[in-house]
Amino acid sequence: QVQLVESGGGLVQAGASLRLSCSCAASGRTFSNYAMGWFRQASGKEREFVATISRGGISTYYADSVKGRFTISRDNAKNTVDLQMNSLKPEDTAVYYCAGTRLIGRTKVNEYDYWGQGTQVTVSS
């Protein structure tokens, strides 16, 4: 079983930065076997892809809406994956979810097997 727990959300003003962190507990499994992703879901909208990182952390891919502002990273020794969010905008307001998959380079919700409970990010104008 893989358990993911997000932290680091909060209320910030537009232009500020936040760093989200996801801690992974993988009983009988190795964290580095999983590509990891961040998704978000705004109120009344579908969950959408934000960023993904490969198993070894070499490859990353971002949604156009966050490219150049957000950075995904991972530490396989600590079983964590982070999302550094800079220049936040009100439209970034959402619940942010960490997710894991054995597949590489995936951007769809149904391609991820494991999900955290989410952390709220609110950006005021």
C-alpha cells in the first residue's frame, strides 16, 4: 500500500510563493519505482494536471498554465516530492493533490494509482 500525505498549503496574496510537500509511505514498495505528479482541483471544476516528475527525477513536465512558475522536485532518499510555486495567481486557487503512478510521463487523472488527501491553496488578489 502507498500512502501519500500533502502539506504546505495556505492562504497567500497574489505574487507570493508557496512550497508544497508530499510524503510517501510505501509499505513493501520503493518510492523510486513511481513517477509522481501534482494535480489540482478548483471548486466546481474537474481535477487537472499540474506537473509530473520521473522516477529518478531527471525528467519533468508541466501544464502550460504553470510552466515557468512552478517547479517539481523529488528526494528519493527521503521519499518526498515537492512543488515550489512562485508568482502565484488567484486562478491557482485549488486543492492540490500528490499522486503516484508506475507509468512515465502521464498527465491524466486515471493514469495515477495513488492519491493523497489534498492540501488547500488559496491565492487572494
